[in-house]
Amino acid sequence: MRTLSITRIKRIIGCAGKMTIFVEDPDNGDWMIKIPNSEGDGVEECRCRLAGMLKNGATVTYQIPESATKIVVTAGRFFCDCYLLPVGKENVSLTGRNRLQPNKGNPFMFDRET
């Protein structure tokens, strides 16, 4: 097992909402979440387990497997973002924030290096 830390950058955009964090768990997941597929032309279902909630400006830490794992974030019942973690033993730290996109509900999105 390795440790995943997620920090939600504090912003006024989407400040009242809590984000729900799910970790892919094909064997014991209780939730089936529809996420965009890797080709970007449809959706696929991902079996996940609930990891916890992420408040504005907070950092949370979870135990995740060393295998390749998807981290899914939702706002209520709406999909926000999915991050694919590669196979590894090292601990992982991610950051993200709610983006100003009123037509999409100002979703939480992980910061990605460009």
C-alpha cells in the first residue's frame, strides 16, 4: 500500500460544496461511476470504493494500492475529474481546484503538469 494525499486549493468558486473522492477497486467497490473513456468518445463504468470527502482548502490522505489506480472526484452525483495513477510504491501527492465553468457547475479538476 502507498499513501495518496489530495489538496483542494481554497477558492471562492465552488467553496460551499464538498467533493467526494473515490478510489478504483475492481474487486470490492460498492459504486459504479461513469467516467470518460481513454479515447474521449464515450463513457466507461469504473467500480470504485468511497474514500471520503474533500472540503475547500483541505488536505486528505488515503491508503491506495500499488497497482495502477483511478482516482475519481464527484460533486454530489456529478462527475468532475478522474486521475490515473501509474503502478508504483512511492507516495503520491495531488492538488486540484474548482474551475470557473458555470455551464458545467464549476467542477473540481486536478492540476496537471503541462
